[in-house]
Amino acid sequence: MNFMPQSQTSVDPVKLEKLAEVAVKVGLQLQTGQDLVITAPVVALPLVRLITKHAYMAGAGLVTAFYSDEESTLARYRYGNDQSFDRASDWLYDGMAKAYAKGTARLAVSGDNPMLLSEQDPAKVGRANRANSTAYKPALEKISNFDINWNIVSYPNPSWAALVFPDDPEAIAVAKLAKAIFAASRVDVEDPIAAWAEHNANLAKRSSWLNGERFSSLHFSGPGTDLTVGLADGHEWHGGSSTAKNGVTCNPNIPTEEVFTTPHALRVEGHVSSTKPLSHQGTLIDNIRVRFEGGRIVEAKASRGEEVLNKVLDTDDGARRLGEVALVPHSSPISASGILFYNTLFDENASCHIALGQCYSKCFVNGASLTQEQIKAQGGNSSLIHIDWMIGSGQVDIDGIRPGGSRVPLMRQGEWA
């Protein structure tokens, strides 16, 4: 007998199948004979099974899935040997890096409980995060450098749904979260693939205009924010679908509403406040306030999760510098939903945001041909981490600053000017 928890029966099976198809055909554009590695919470098994089916229907080579489990993760923090928190399964990450080097595609299903580790020892959380980031770097570089086609989609985990809709019974909360995921992922329409083609074209048009302007920096102003983000030399804006170095055009994030590029690691000045909570590795970090000097965060505060935030910033030198800046209108569908997802994949697409850590090499003109030394010389940042957090709202204005100092209004009160 194939048992399914009652809460999972509240997920529309037709739309779930459409999400799986979009993940394979739009998110990955999986190629005939190409292998695929999937990571997912074990509760997302219904979606993983459908993705696996559509992957093989698309001609996949081998599909391999790795699962995480919340109770198993908590058991480590409750009963694990203290020394184990300075270790990670490097053999697994080495294997993933080797697979990606051979052209394997990567798909992550997100949906973990954002508060899973909120009551655990912050020191242990920080040590484990650092160990995982160190072990994962060889694989992360293949992803952040867009060597391969990759994609992230989400599944309505009941523990996540309970946080987003705390006043509803589990089945109703899961149904509401599933509906929101499907809407944001554009699979609640008759032809999701056509809808994604149109959306990608609109984001490409916006990116093209920004690339034509060649701004040297962006200035953000709003409550608690007066921030100038210098842009890397030879930066390039992207949005929506992207062509990886293997020649495959993929949509890395589903959903996505952003256009983004690479800041200059040494040219960020001022202070900025977060406008939404950041969920990082099972810890909620809220009301972040940081100050930059010479591109580096020299002061960081948060009303919640401050200890974890500062441990993240101490991961390496690049963790205190920016690797991405992204523009999203406040009226984006995810923002308009009024839902706080406590999940960066969604909340970053409701708000302009910045990312600590590793830059994307593709966000440079001819980025695929640049060496790591050339990327660094042009201002690209290198780090073990890449963590997005939200700084946009309906009260934030943004100007593009040209090399000569003249300003062009980009956003006013969170909307394109």
C-alpha cells in the first residue's frame, strides 16, 4: 500500500505534475543522455518521483536523488559528538563536484522548515555551516560559475506551511502554500511552458536595457538604508533564463522575478537594513543592519539570529563582501501575494536584494572565458558562501550612477521609474 500523509493529499496533483514538467523542460532543459542529481527533503518524495519520471521521458541518462530528513538533522544536534560539528560529508560533495565536472545537471527541491535549528546551539550551527560550506565549495563553484544547467523548485513541506500559515490546520496550510508555490512558479495556467517563455523575454528586455546603460554603481535609499553599490568592471546584467557553459539554456530559479549582476567587491559603501527575515540553514535572522567600508561589512546587527549572522560573516574574507545585487519591483507577483514565505527562493523575488559571498562568473562580459584571477581583478568576489537577503520595499528608491557621476532614476518607491 502506498501511504501518503493526509496533508499531502491537499496538494493539487495536476499542478504538481506541471511543476515537475517545468522543472525538467524549463528549469533544466535536460538534454538527451544527461545525468541528473536531485537533492530534496524526504517529504518532497511525490514531487521527486514526478521529476524523475519527466527526466527519463526527456531522455535522461541516470537520475540520482539524495534526501534530507528533519528529525535526522535534529538528532545530530541533540545527540551528536561535539567534534562532528567541524566535519562534513566531503566524500559526498567531492562526488557531486566530479559529477558536475562530467556534465551532470543539478536540481534542488527546497522546502525545509526555516526554523528547524532555531532552538539549537548557535555555535554548533555556525561550525556545521562552515564545515559544509568548505566541503561543498568544489561543487558550488561548478554551479556558481554556470558550468552546468541547474535549477531550484519548491515543495510545500508541512513544517514550512505551518510557519507561513500558523493559524490553519496542517492540511489547509499545506494546500495554501502549495497554491502559492504553483502561482509563483507559473504552473497554474493552461500552458506553463509558454508562460515561462514570455516571462523570460520580458526579463531579458530589462537586462538588455541595463547593460546598455553601463552604470558604474547603484545607490539605494530608504528607511535605515543609504547604500552605494559599485558594480564590477565589465559587469553584465542577467535575468530569467541563462545559458550555461555547457551550452544549455536553463532557468536556475523557479520562481524568478529578478534582474541581477555582480557588485565590485571593494566598492560598496554605507549602511543597509533588511526588509524581510532571512532563513539560513534552519535559523531565522531578522532585522539585519550592516555597515560597509571599502566593500567590507565592518558592523553587523540583527534583532534575531545575530550570533549566527556573525558566524556566517566570519566564514572567510569574502563572506563580508557582496557577490550579487538584484532588482525586483515591489509589485512582483510574489510581493503582491502578501505572503512572507520565510524562504529565500521566494522572498528574494518579492524584493530587491543583495548576496553575501561568491559572485557569478556569468555576470561579466565574456564571463565564460575569464579566469578566476581575471574575475577577481575586475572586482568579482570569492567565498565559500552565497547568501541572498532582502533590502527592497515600497519605500526604497534606487538610482543608477554613470561613470561621470550623473544619476538615472531606476526605481521609485520600489517600482521601475
